[in-house]
Amino acid sequence: MSWPGGSLHNGLLVLHTVLPILLASSVSSENDIPDHCDVCRIVASGFLKGLKKTEASHFAGGNTDWEDKHLGKYAESETRFIEILEMACPEKYDHPGMSVKKTEAKCHSMIEQQEELLEKWFYRLRISIPDLFQWLCIDQMKVCCPRNRFGPECTSCPGDTSRPCFGNGACHGSGTRFGTGKCVCHAGYQGKLCRKCAHNYYAVHENQTHVSCAQCHDACKGGCQKGGPDGCKDCQPGWRMVPGKGCEDIDECESSPCSASTFERCENTPGSYKCECVEAFRREDGICIPDPDARASPKPVLFGMRAQDVLRFAAYSGLVLSFLLILLRPNPGLIVLFLFTLFLVYLIEKGYVADYLVNLFTSEYKKASKEL
């Protein structure tokens, strides 16, 4: 069978071009449905705020008696209605997935499209029906549903009417004209109506209408019957089952898993352990080496004095001694010794000597550790 004029090719080409557009349009339209509800909620809220903001306002002339007589009351005037419309769309609005400019544009567009409804409510219904959101978004535009209802017909969400999913989850599409109405369970709950405890959770309280779940202890493996390590059915690695006590932490440090170095210590943690460097040391290339930055609070090394103070005491003692010897027996050797001691004091005060000793010790320690 032949297709004249290549019409099959042209038809496929048109289908290939149009189909994605139609699909995208349908998806876009579906995704826009909750957007309409959000925007309508903004319009209703903004209109009510504008209504409240203009409660004490009047015409700009100043003579309210003359204005009421000749122009009518400001409270029911077209001037007030227009002012409220102008301030109904907020300049700042934070909504996930919608930018401020996009939200504001949709808000102005909806006001323009629904101006007659807003005008009807403003002049005739705002006293008898004060809930603008219910009247505009749910009853008239039908883009939203009451709370705990969903879908085109505003069907009730599953579970208790006042507590969808029995309070343990969220109803998909609640408050909008879209969604499946299925329960999206909170952490720790599962099931069609979120009335069961999830894996590794247990029921703290449970009756025909309510269940409250809590997480099992970290030591538990495969669930638990109650809280605490004694409620575990089995134990995680790093724990052991003890009759009458449940899961008990294993002290891995008893087997000396860390380096035998005196500069490293083992610290037991729940279900595990960690190897830490002792004070004033840090880990580098897998070994603990002296930390120059930890010299802010060094420990005493001699007669309650810190290493830096010991060096300083020795240097100043040598300085005084060499000076006294120069006074008693002046000679070039003592003068050189005095100057050298003076230079040494300068180096100690600047911290150069301590840094040199630390670096020397660190390099030697690294070398010895690698050889081991």
C-alpha cells in the first residue's frame, strides 16, 4: 500500500512535533492546578488585608461630611475597591517552586480574571459571608478544597475526618483539587492509613483509633519490643546480647586495637571505638605527632614550670652568670659567651628554640615510626 505525496512521512512528522507539545501541555496543566489554589489563597488573603488596611481611610478631600453626601461613603466606594485590588498582590512572597515575580504576575492575572467575583463579594456579600477564601476559591472558582479534602469533588481524606491518616501522615493533595488522597506517612509509621509502626520502631501506645511509635535503641537489629537496649530482638555489630540485660556495648579497647604508641589512646564509643592522639599531639599520615598549635596550655615539666619557662630560666641564669664573670675577670671568651647567651635569650623569647625542638622531634619521630 502506498501513501501519495509522502503524506505518511508528513503525518509522522506532524505527530512527532505535536505530540510532545500536547503531552507537555497536559502535564503543565495538571501541575498548574495546585498553583491556582495557591494563587487564589494569596488573592483572598491580600484582599482581606487591604480591606482591613483601608478601614479607617476616607476620600482625600478632607471634608468627610461633604464627601459622604456627594460621593457616597468611602467604605463602600469604587475608590476603596480599586485601592484594595492594587495592594492585594504582595511584593514579597515566599512559596516553594514559585519565584516572587512569577507569583506576583499570576496574582495580578487572577485578579483581572476574577474582578467581577471580587466586586460582587465586596459590595454584596462581605458582611454575610466574611470568609473570602471559602467563597471565592472553593465555592466559586473551585480551585481549592476545604482542609482534609482533596480532588475534583473534594473527597474526604482517609482516616479520621479531623485527623487524616490518623495523625501519623499527610493526605496527598489535601486542600486542593488534585492529588491521590493517599497517606504519606511520617517517619516511624507505615501502612495504608499509617496505623503501623515502621521497621525499627515500636508501639509506645496503641488502641483501635490511635498508635504512637518510637524508634528502637541504636543497639537494636531487626526491630524491638520496647525502648532501651533490653528491648532489642537482636544486636547490632559492636554490641552483644546479655541475658536479662539485652544488648550490651562491647569495649573494643580491651583488645588494644589502636597503636601501641604512648601518644595514642583508645576511646570506647557506643557500638564502636576510635583511636585518638593524646593531648598536644595530632594525627598526620596515620601517626600521632607533636602539635605546635597545642602549646597554648603546655603541662609543667620541672618544678611546676613549663618547658618554655625552664629554657628561659636557664638562659637568664647563664646571662647573669656570664655578666658577673666578665666583671670579675674580663676576657674575650667571656664576652663572646655573654653575647651568645644574650642571643639565645632573644631566640627563646621569640619561640624559635621551642619550634626548632618540636620540628626536630617530629621529624625524628616520623622517621622512627616509618622504620617500625
